[in-house]
Amino acid sequence: MQDCGQAQLGECYERGRGVPRDIIGAYQWYGLSAKNLNARGMREFERLSERLTKTQIVQGRARIQAC
């Protein structure tokens, strides 16, 4: 169930719901959810991967590694 919460956090960061909007933070949380094999996390992680710059992806991956 943790992975589902991670995907929800990704959405919160992507949309700025209750937290400052942070697209890299969204990538981080979707990525963590995807690592836990959550289908929604995988889908959203893939979608964001197509939208972000290479620099943003590097920053997001560093955040994922730090967790």
C-alpha cells in the first residue's frame, strides 16, 4: 500500500495540492512508486519522463537514489 501512497504524493507535487508544485518531486514520488511495481506509479513515471528535460531527470533520479 506504500506504493499507492507514493503515487498519490507524486500527483500532489505535480499539481501543487497541499504542497508547492514541484515537477521533480512528482517524478521522484512516481519513480519510487514504480520501483515498488505500482501500475499507476509506472504509468505516471513514464509520462513525466517524456516531458522533463535531461537535467530534470538527472535531478529526479538523484532524489530517488537518496531515498
